[in-house]
Amino acid sequence: MSFDKELQKASERTIEHVQNVYRASAFKVWSEVIYAWPVGNKSLWKNPQSAPDGYTGGSSRANWFVTVRVPSAQYDQSNIDKNGAKTVKRGADKILKAKDPTTFFFTNNAVYARRIEYSGWSTQLPAGTVRNIANRFSQYVKQNENVR
């Protein structure tokens, strides 16, 4: 094999390795955000009687979306995922199948998502969660260095 071909193969292996580490680290952030994200529990609300008839928590958790390069504009109020498993799987599929995983966006377009993250709107997570977990990304990269 020629030097050029050997160098090209080594380069391709390195790129693949970096992408795998990046995907594994992105998945770690994704799953932690989803599982840590609070689920509405009207018994914890200041005014539990303000809940609409038939209220069930889990809409905000279910409305997290993973996209590549461009943030999602998607939102579906009828989408419910109390335990987060469906949402984690949906995001994992996007992360694993992305052809060019250079920039992942984790987006939640629920009208109250910003208040949960930044305004202490949730008694379950008054200091928010996304920022704290995202700050651990470089730690996750180090932990995943040996991912192949």
C-alpha cells in the first residue's frame, strides 16, 4: 500500500474516532438533560387547582428535539413522555444517524421551557438543568476517549 493510501486510511480512522467520541458525549448530555428535566406535578404547584381538566405532566419533557446544524422549531402539546424513554430514544437515533455530526442542537419549544431553565419556575429544578449538564461536555469527551 502506498504512503498516500496509508495516510488517507489513518486520517479516516481518526475522523471516525473523533465523531464516535463526539456522538457518545452528545448522547450523554442529551440523556442527562431529558432524565433530569422536570415533569409537571400539580401537587407541587403554587395553585394546583389551576391545572386544566385531565392534566398530565410530561409534555415539556417530550418536546425536546435533536437536530443537526439548525435548531428545531417543532412543538406538539399532545406529545407526552413522563419517564423520558421515548424522547431519549428519538434523540439517540438522530445523534447516531447524523451523517455529519458537527453541531447538534437540543431544543425545547414549550412556551414555559425557558422559565423552567432560567427563572426557577420548577420546584424540582429551581436552578435549571441544561446549563449545568452542558458544562460537563468536555468531561464526557475525556470519559469517552476510548470509544470506538
